[in-house]
Amino acid sequence: MQTVSPNLPPDQQREMLRRMLTIRRFEERASADYLAGKIYGVVHCYIGEEAVAVGVCSALDRTDRIISTHRGHGHCIAKGADLNRMMAELYGRQTGYCKGKGGSMHIADFGIGMLGAIVTGAGLAAQMEGKGGVAVSFFGDGASNAGPFHECLNIAATWKLPMLYVCENNMYAANTAAAATHALGDVAMRAAGYGIPGVVVDGNDVFAVYQAANAAVERARSGGGPSLIECKTYRWRAHTERRGMADVRDPAEIEAWKRKDPIALLERQLRDQGELDDNGLRAMEGDIMAALEAAVAFAEASPFPLPEHATDDVFAA
């Protein structure tokens, strides 16, 4: 796909690159530490999809809310989450976002509008508050085949909720190819059934994602209701980092998508504009790696939850 020209200040463009690189390096470290036995549970890497989270979240205010998926580290970082608390949560430590009891899959920070997995209810809350807020639901191509997807779009369209539904179409639900399960080639085509806009964008071009998200955000804030944005992208890693889990995808397909690296694309665009050079990139990488090392040190120095903490923060009606 043709790249989209940005209409953003250079500082904001460089910040997009910094956040995308932070996501990439965080995920690389999380994968390595998981395979080394330092992280328990499962880890779903976001590598290759960084432009989606950063493009969408760059169009949001801090008080806007997002709803993530099991592959959610990128969304957290793009929304401004603290790396120390994120890493501590992956390490299962008390200082993590969920006090070490949630793990990798559902990190939440209400202070930055990172809600975990509440979906359309966040849009209803924004509408009832009447402060011009919006909510974004990230989901995969596999989720678009489930009943709740259609139920949520129907009620959001009927009530004109200020929602963005962002499909990160990486072509596979675990190991099931979207081509084998989707009656339509584009998930965005389903928006027509609910009378809302549905657009397809290059999910590896952060500026294309940003422009689509920004238009949808403006529509939502003005009372126009929800939109569906489908970002065509690809995850470089297997569905999870779990040892022994087969990756059935064609290696040639994986390599072809790696040549469409969203970070390399943005870096090239910034260089072509004269807004980035080798020194600037090295300084950015150095800052990111220092922050990640500090986050790992923070996590390793933090205590594990105690058995008596098991029922803390558990509520019953």
C-alpha cells in the first residue's frame, strides 16, 4: 500500500517512532525473559503491529478510554502506561499494575484510560458523562466472527455511542487463517449492516492509522456515533511465546511481512523529511533500552504477592 503523508509536527512524528520502538523492545525483552523462565503464564507478542496501537492512541486524549485484548502490551505503552509497573506485572510482583495477580494478558490502568476488557460499556459511560470522551475497542480478526462483536456494533450504532472499533486484522486467529473463516474479504464491510462508517487502512503505516482514527474520533466526539476501522497488519511471532506451540504459517509469508516493518517504514519517512538521523536514532534507542533495563531491575527487586493477598480486591455483590 502507498504510504500516507503526515500532517503532524516533527516532534509528534518522532514521538510515534519512540513509542513504536518502545513496544518492539519491550516485547523482545518479554519474550526472552519468558523463555528464560523469569515470566510465568503466557506472553502474546505485539511485534509487527506497533503502528496500530500508536496510530490510534495518538489521536486520543489521556482521559479517553481504550479496551485491549490478550495481546495488549502495545496498547498499554501507546496509551502511556508505566514500564516499571508493566514489567512488574509480567514478573508477577506486588508492584505491578494488578499487584502481580493479573499477569501479561489484561493489564489495566484507569488513570490513563486503560480499562482492560470492558468494551462497549466504556462508550456508554463516556456518553453518559457528557464530557466529549470516546472509547476504543481493539480486537482481532477472530473476534469479529463472534456474536458479541455484532451485538456491540448494533447497540453502539443504535445509541450513537462515541466508540471506535479497531480490528487488528493480522490474518490469523491463533493458527486459524481468516481466509478460511471470513465470508467477506474485509471486516470493515460489516459496518454497512449497522449504518456506520467502515474503513480499511494499512495497519503498518502509522500515519494512515492515525488519520483514520482521528477522523473517527472527531465524528464520535461530535455525536456522530461509532466507526469501524480495520487495520491490515501481521504479527511476526507465533500466537504465544509458549514452547512447543506450532506456528502453521508459511515462513515465506512471515518474511514477506517483515519486509513491511512498520518501524522501518516510519524511520525511512522521518529520514526522508530530514527529521531523523543516525545520532538521533541512537539516542532514542539508548533511552528506550535504559528504561527497559530499569523496568526489569524494578520488577526483579519487587516482592511476590503473599498467599493472604489472594482475596484482596475481590468483590462480591
